[in-house]
Amino acid sequence: MDKKWLPLTITLGVAGVAVVTASVWPDNKETPPLPQTLCHGALSRETAGLIDDGKGGEVSTEEWERKGKSTDYAVFKACHVLRADPYDDDDKPRGVYKLVIEDTRSAPGDKKDAVPLGTGFTGWALPERAEVTLPAGCAARMGSTAPYITASLDVPSQDEESVAWQAGKNRVDPDTALRNNATVMREVATRLAERYDCAD
């Protein structure tokens, strides 16, 4: 090779290494995609986000479960649905509602002033609470000898007594909250029945 081209060859070689290095170690790390199923697969992200405390923020969850010591009451899955503060990235997420899925020997019942979840669902909804019983056969499919699996929803931000001091500041309209709770519970029952192949 002609010596007069040698410096240019070295320069291009170094530049090539720099380009490769930049592609292997990018300056901006990509954020992993958000999970699309939450609460042990019982909710889609979209439906989980329906219930709000009036403040908004990105949805995330804390999920846990435990097994009983016997075949009775062997199912317990719980989930806290959280919201990030949209105005403070460093703030810890706040709890908005809790979903508990568990086996029980108590037959499903009605709740005073509650509305039914609709045709094909055994359960009820209030603005601050809701409950649904999964189809017959789900308990056995989920590993329990108890006759029923229920999912219960608790939304403290909609409870009149617990937020009375806020003068309703962060409460969602009760009718809207009621519809959202019913939608959430219908999806919980549907998705779990499909997952465990125990739909009626």
C-alpha cells in the first residue's frame, strides 16, 4: 500500500470502531415495554386503568399469593393496583385499589344497595367495593376443594367515610366508579375462567 494512504486507512478504521462501539452501547437505554396483563392475569392494563382516584398516573401493580396448608382454602392471590404521580417522577406510587382472588365455602350473596354485574355473572358492585364469584368448576381447576372462588375489589378512594375529610376532592363520580368497578369484575371473572378453562 502506498504510504500516503496509510493515515487515511487508520483514520477510517478508528472511525469504524467508534461507530460499532456506539451501536453496542447506546447512550439512551430503551425502556422495557409495560406488561399488558396485571393482577395474576386477571386484568388487562386497559381495564385495570379504569379505576382511578381522580389524580391519574401510570398504572403498576404489586402482586402476591400464598398457598394454604391443606387442600381447603388453597387459593389466595392478591394485587394492589398503584398509580404513579404524574408530576413527580421520584415519588412512590400510591395505592388506588386492591383485588383479592380466593376460595371460600360461603355461597355468593347480595349486598345492600349494590347493582348486579349483569347476565352471566354472579356478583355485585358498589362505587367503593365489588365482588364476583367465578363459574362452578373453577375452584377445582385452581387447586381447591372449596366450592367457590370469589374475587373481591376494594377501592378506598371511593369510600365516603374514609375520604370525607377531603370533601370529595379526589373522588370520581359515584356512577362512573360503579360502572368501572362492574367492568373490572366482569373482566376478572371472564379472564380467570378462560385461563383455567372453567367457563360455564
